[in-house]
Amino acid sequence: MRDWAQGALDTATARGAGYADVRVLDACTRTLSTKNGKVGTVSESESLGLGVRVIAEGAWGFAATDQLTREAIDSTAARAVSIARASARVKKKDVVLAPEQKIAAVWRTPIEKDPFAVSLDAMMKLLFRADEEMRRVPRVTLAEASMSFTRLEQLFVSTVGSEIRQTKTYSGAGIVATSFADNEIQKRSYPNSFGGQHATAGYELVERLELVENARRVAEQAVALHQADKCPEGRRTIILDSSQLALQIHESIGHPIELDRVLGTEANFAGMSFLTLDQLGKLRYGSEIVNVVADARLEHGPGLGTFGYDDEGVPAQCIDIIKDGRFVGYLSSRETAPAIGLDRSGGTMRAESWNRIPLIRMTNVSLLPGSWKLADLLADTEDGICFETNRSWSIDDRRYHFQFGTEIAWEIKGGKKARMLKNPSYSGITTEFWNSCDAICNRSHWTLWGTPNCGKGQPMQTMGTGHGAAPARFRNVLVGVAYAQ
């Protein structure tokens, strides 16, 4: 890898690049699934290539190749410089990067069990057992179980003099029970919707999820939802479970703090942002108990946004986003950091693959835990509704007005979860919603959830992000029915 990277770097500088960096990436993936007792997917793939990013004449250029011969690498580096020079003809101003230090480092995901050393047979047996357990429940129409694993081996070199090697391992698994009856579909997922739980971890994650042990409960709830009452309509006190709150953070905090959206250089998929630069340090984003960080460091937890260094060679950091309810920080890059008066990037640039240019991406954007025990929070809540497990979401292109639907909800009566409710939804305005937060559960209820499917950019890149959250309470929220029967 080093010879390929150094060759590309030498060619780029010889062709006139004032700055250049090279990423060589070897990605291995394994995906498995079952559907109603049959094999759904069993696939393995590997992708190896090199991407060259340069600044020439004050503009960016990027090119990539999977033909790793000396001739092809030289041609790719030269093409990146040519693209930069062509881009310079229409530039509005020169690209200026915040300074970064020279780094020589090796970083690896700490794992207990390499998922690629576990046999396919053992993995499939576990999935089939969970699948079968769900189908034991009458009126389950579709039982699904899945696992996915990725190992990324990457070398980053730059004209700053950095040489960084990283090996990242991602694992994920989950189950879904779906019941179709009377022209209505109900489903329950575990431990989360859209693929379950995902983390920067090894196969030990799958073993700790206890998919088989939770399969029957999940299936029984999916069937029971058909007989459940509809979610009432009106304004209520609500509690969001940690997985639903994680998606709320993703959509109404994570995307709007991406500085490229704020500056108008990115608008694909999630649109732009209501968080204009004049609001930094001034906007009351949430109540005083709301504290949010973007933390890529390993000590924050094994999130999908955990790494040693980003794809610009910037070390992982913890950035305050909301402090005591006040908006104080964005996700930034070496190029965008000066726009908000920073002398260093926040270290949030990542690319999906070797053939994609790095973009500002969420790391682990997490709501810090509060002081409540869940039992005490329920006991303190009168006539409330507890929402669990996301089913749908909608938010405008400024990340301001939103509506979320969940798979299930529970009416809170007598300080406990009581009546099951189906097709629940809640809606609001981002800042009003976060300002209505008056209680957050403590660290023992806090989970760092993985979101593996965040889309951004053109061409689109899918990236994993992390969101830590504990159940939290919000007052005077508009609730209703998301799906008509």
C-alpha cells in the first residue's frame, strides 16, 4: 500500500499540486439474512483501490482507480491535478485549509472476536434459530434475521508528511417480525429497526444481542398490535426510548450541524440547514439539561462514528454541539473550519470508499445522559405516551419541521407502561421540541446506537454514524396516528 500511495503523492506534487493526500482502501464485507426459514442473502465482497485528492491553482481535484499498476496510479494522480486546474477556472475563491500536524500512527478497532474468522455455517445457524422462533408465533407473516460485517484497512498519506494506517471493523445484526391481517401491516424489530444494532466491534456484538432469546417477544408484539388501540390525537407529554431518540438526534441535530450544508456547498438528500452562522453561540437550541457532543474518540464508545483519524488525517475529537441548551458547535473540515473562526478542523471528514471524495459526516452525535432512573421517570409522568422503535420519519430540507412514526407506543398510566398503542406518530419544530425536554435518564439507560445507512453527497455515499441516547421526556408534543387502518 505504501508504495502505491507514495507514488501517487509524488506524481501529484510533480504535476504542480500545492497540497495532496492519498487514501488506499481495502474493504471486505459479509452480509447474511434469512426470510421465513430460507436463505435470503449470503454474500462476500472485497474492494481495493486508491483515491487522490489535490489542490492546484486554488481548487480541488479528485481521481481514483482500482488499477494499481505504476502507470495507472501515475495517470490517476495526474488526472486529479488536471481536474483541479479545470475547476480553478470557475472558482469563487482559493481553497484555504486549516493547518494540521504531521502524524505517523497505527490505529485498530478493539475487537474480541474477528467476524471474518467465524464460519458462515455458525452465523446462519444463529439466524435460522431466531427466524424459527419468530415463526412459532401464530399469525406472523414474515420473519427476517440478518447480520452484516465490514473490515476496512486504510492507508492515508499527505504532503503534510502524515502516514496513518487504520483497520476498522463494523458488525451489525437484528431481527424483524411482520404480521399482515385485515389489510394492515404491523411489525416489530429488535434491537432496532432498519437492520438492528450496529457498532465498531467484532462478532461479540452479535452474541450479546441475544437474538434468539428476544425473537418470541418481538413476534408476539407484532401480532398483538393488530388488536391494539390507535394512538390518541392531541398534545401530550411523551417519552422517547433511546433508539427513537437516536434517530431524532440524527435528523434534527446531526444533519443541520454539518457545516457544508450551512455554507451551501452541500444540499443533496438532507437539504441545507436552519443553523446559519449568526446563530452560533446565541441560539437556545434546547432546554438547559440538553447537552450534545460529536465524539469520534474510542472512549465515547464503539459507535459507527468512532475512529482514530478522519480522512484528512485529523485526529478524532470531542466537539461540544449543544452546551446547557445553547448551540455552540458545528461539524467542520480543514476547509470549512476557518469560516467559524476555528484554527483546526473538527475531524469529521469521511468517505464511503476509495472512489469517493471525503465529506463532512456525523461522527457519534450523542445526547449526554441525565440523572433519572427510567422507573422514576415513568412514575413522575402522568397521562403520557412512550414511543419505541422508529418506523418512519419526515423532515423538511432545513431540518426544522418534522414528523416521526414508531412501531409501537405505550400509554403511561399510574406511573407505568399500560395500554399498547398502534401506528403512533409525533411531530414538532426542532428548537421547540428540544426546549420542551425536561428529563433525561441516566448513564445506565444510555445506549450508543449505530445508524449504518446515512446518505449524503452526489454521487451518493452511504456512511455509518453513531448516536448515544437515554430515554427522555418532552412536554406538550403533538401526537397522532401515522397510518390509517
